[in-house]
Amino acid sequence: MRLYSQVIISSQIDETVAKLEALRTNEQIIKIIKEERFLVEDTKLAIEKAYMASKVTTVIILGAKEFPPIIQNRLLKVIEEPPSGVEFILITPSKATILPTIRSRMPITILKESKEREECELDMRQLDLASVYDFIQKNKRIDMAQAKTLVEQISLGAINSNSFTLDQKTLQLFANAYKALDVGSSAQFVLTTLLIKLLAKRKAK
């Protein structure tokens, strides 16, 4: 890791911030870290801090489990054209939550962790209505970032199981699930819709 503008994908946000602070030489570090979702007022604060004059490089570290699209869009201009001597570092657990507009302007650093990618708890080879219902009930209170991680796990599980007809329409299901989460659809609704439609694509045994 280095103290320059980037997106860091890490589930251990506090630990990652500590590692970044250990890299400091004479830089000024400003941290805005949230336990769950980054808010509009946090974004305003980050932008205000970016325009405060400083004689040394200012590194603004923003960390949260979820950066909603509206937040990323508000940060886009200052990330694209930051004041002189200002670097932005975003830390979040899932690459899937980062908008393409941000990805195109900031390098992505993925920190390898002991459980970098967990397999889907659903047995995709034995997927049925009962297992879908149990899965939805267990995950009905998750946030958007967690839901996107589950969508990724489900898609990989479906592909690796060789139990589904993976035509263009099936692959589009996963893309549509991401889009629906981005515009604020509930995780429970998106996961239910995805899995029910996926069931219809099961290959005949």
C-alpha cells in the first residue's frame, strides 16, 4: 500500500487504516470512517477538508461498508480534479459496490485476506424452493454491500455447478441484480427474484 489516491478493497477497514497511517512520513492524514454506510454529511465534510489549505500533502481516508451511488457521484468531481496536494483513499469490503465512474479514475487495490472469497452457502446443485426460502430468511437484513457479495457468490456457484442453462438471459440476471441494488431495491427482493428466476433455468436431471 501507498499513500496515493486509490480504492482499497478490504473487509478489515480499521486495520487497513492503521497500516496506511504507519506509512505516513510528513503527510497530513484525515480520516472519516463509518461502521456501516457513508452519509451525505460525511461527503460534505470530506469535500470541505479537501479544500482546506495545507503546506503538506493531505491524504483523506474514507472508509465504510457501503458507499451508496449518490455518495460516489458527489465525490466524483473532487476525485477527478482534486485540489493540489490532496489524495483520496476509499476503503470498502466489496469491489462490486464501486461505480464504474470511480473505478475509471482511481486504481483498485485488493488486499488479500484469509477469507478473501467465501463460497456460497447455498448448494447450487440442489437448489429448490425450500433452500431459497431458508436462504432469504437468513439474509433478509443484510446491507447492499453484503447483498452484492452474495450475488457474486451465487453467480459463481451457478457457473461452477454446471446445473443451469447459462445463456445470455441467465447471465443478464446477475447484471440486473447488481443494477437493482444500485438503485435502492431491497436485498431481500433482489435475492428472491434472482434465485426464483435462476430456478427456472435449472437443467433437467
